[in-house]
Amino acid sequence: MEKNVFQTLTERGFIKQLTHEGLEELLGKEKVSFYIGFDPTADSLHVGHFVALMAMAHMQKAGHRPIVLLGGGTGMVGDPSGKTDMRKMMTTEMIDHNVAQFKKQIGRFLDFSEDKPNGAIMVDNGEWLRPLNYIEFLREVGAHFSVNRMLTAECYKRRMEKGLTFLEFNYMLMQAYDFLELNRRYGCKLEMGGDDQWSNILAGADLIRRKEQKEAYGLTFKLLLKSDGKKMGKTESGALWLDAEKTSPYEFFQYWRNVDDADVKNCLALLTFLPMDEVEYLGSLKDAQINQTKERLAFEITKQVHGEEEAQKAMAAARALFSGNGEDVTIPSTQLSLHELEEKPLLIDILVKTGLTKSRGEGRRLISGGGIYVNGKKIEQEFQPLTLADVSDGSIMLRKGKKVFHKLVIIS
């Protein structure tokens, strides 16, 4: 008997909250159109979106139809959920550019075949939100919202301390209206999202019940957290992006290769399609064997995001560097002109230029702590320059700590 996708999501640790206990039964007896929204606040998705994308993929594999909702309209307002300050206002041009970038990345997770009943569709809420008549919107949607109730929502309570703008206060109404529009246009019965979206999802389901006299469902996912409770996907240089131009496949691979032992099983369950019996086995390994599991984890996740060829390259690079033979593999690199090198730049400035450190002060602290290497040699002088003598086969290999490498490519 085919496993209900609700059981799959539960077993793999996705589900945090749901509006109805009957959702499992619904997903078992009919194929449902469902949606997740992605606001284009940057020009790339990041690892925080990964859980949602994987959940959508599991749903589609079970025969349900994903609707990817891109926030060309809501992105102009900004979601206050989880934020202590108002989001930066973006132009329509910035939003439209970011939407186009998202489309390319999401295609790696979902099948958009038009000839399949569960083929994913992608829509932009700017289509109905941007032309809205304000008075009509207030009469059709605003009349169904209690301000008192809205102010108890977690997404607003945190912002009340610093000041919640009326612009952001409208966000919940807009997201609820999205659910209503998708229900009317595509028969969408289910909204899913991160647990920070719980209040917004409830609002949408309630609006459908009031306006259409239909049942609508909501489900939230657990956030991707480390075993210490901190958000996963933060690196020293910022977010872990799904765009290869912002986070290289090698850096992406290395992040997952270096996760804590305690986080391996959870990452395998949430971020790969490996069967759960294999996840249980791999997650139970200890000591030296856990390193093989981490490599498998890193390969599977990198393959999902960047394709098998890039995953193979990243794994080869990691192995070569680990063995000390890393000159001919694909790792992050920065070009440095021969003229610049002849000026004998300070290593601490080069560390900032390459992104290995955020500041000269951080570079000095790492050097004094013995954490910076040039061509495998530990650097001990805080203001040591790089010179032509450091060049080997047209490059200089920098290393931070044990595992973070960066190549300086010298050009004439």
C-alpha cells in the first residue's frame, strides 16, 4: 500500500502545526492543489527555503499539485514575520528581477510539465495584488479581519515594540487574499510554509471559509535548526545561498560536509530523498564512519541544488584538499594582478578582499590564534605581506582553520 505523503512528512520531521486533524485523511483520499509563497526579498533563495522546497517535492511525488507563488505583489510591502525592523523597500524592477532568479532555482526541485495533472505551476501574486482597488479590497477582505485579533499574532507582537507600520499591517490581509485567489482560480485547498507563517496561514484559511463557505487547510514546517537551537545555513560570510554565483558549489558542499555530528540525521531526513531506513542507519554511525555519512549528505544536497556534475566536482575538490593535493580542483578563487602583488599587499587585507574575513581586525585575531595558512604554512606575523615568492604555479593557496580554502589566481 502506498504511504500517505502526510506520513512521509511526519516521519521525516517536517511538520510543526496543522489546522485540521483531517488533513492526513484528505491527502490520502484525493490529489490536492497546494501552495507555498516565496517573497523575492533577495536575488536568490537561501538554505532557509530548502525545507519548503523539499516538502513540495515530496507532495508532488505523491501526486499532489504544487503551486509556487512568487511575491511580486507582497514583496512590495514586506513580511514583518520574524523581523524586528521594517524590510527595505524595493522597486518593481528589483522585485521582477528577483522573481526571475527564483524561477530558475525552483525548477531543480519540481516538475513543471504541463501535460501532467500534478505538474507544478508558478504564478506571481503581483498579477492580482498590484492592480487592486483599495476601497474594493477593504470592503471584500478587510471587513473580515479583527484588528484586536491581528494584534495578538506573533508576527506583529515583536514589531509592536519598535513600531509597526500600517504598510506592514496590511501584509496578513494580502497573504490571506492570495490563498483566496488561488482557491478560486486553481481549487487550491492547502497552504504550507515555515512555522513563522502560522498566523498568516490561519488568516487565509479563515477568509476562504467566510467568503466561499469551503474548508481550507494549513500546515507549517519546523524551521531548519541546529541541535543547539540556532538557525542552520548561516556562514561567516553571510547566508548560504542556492545561487552558485553567491555561494559556490564547493562552499555549499563544504558547509554540509562540516555540520555537527548531532545534526547529520536531521539534515538527511529533511534535505535528501534517501529512504528513512537508510537515514536511520547513516545517522547512527559514529566516529570515523560519521565522516563518510557527512560526505554522502553533502553530495546529495549539492546534487539536488547544483546538479550531479557540480556535486562530483565539489566532492573531488574536498577530497583533494583533505589529502593535501588541491591545486587542480574547483575551489573558490579570487584574481590578483601581478602589479597588485608587486606592491606587497598585507595578508590581512587580502583576507578581507577574498571574503575569508569580514575585517582586518578579524584577520589579525585569526593570525595571532594560528588559524591562517599560506600554501600550507602557518602565518605568525599579523602584518605579513604577500610577495612574488609566495606564488606557485600561478597561484597562492590560502587556508582558514582546517577546512576553508581559497585560491588567489595571479594574472598579468
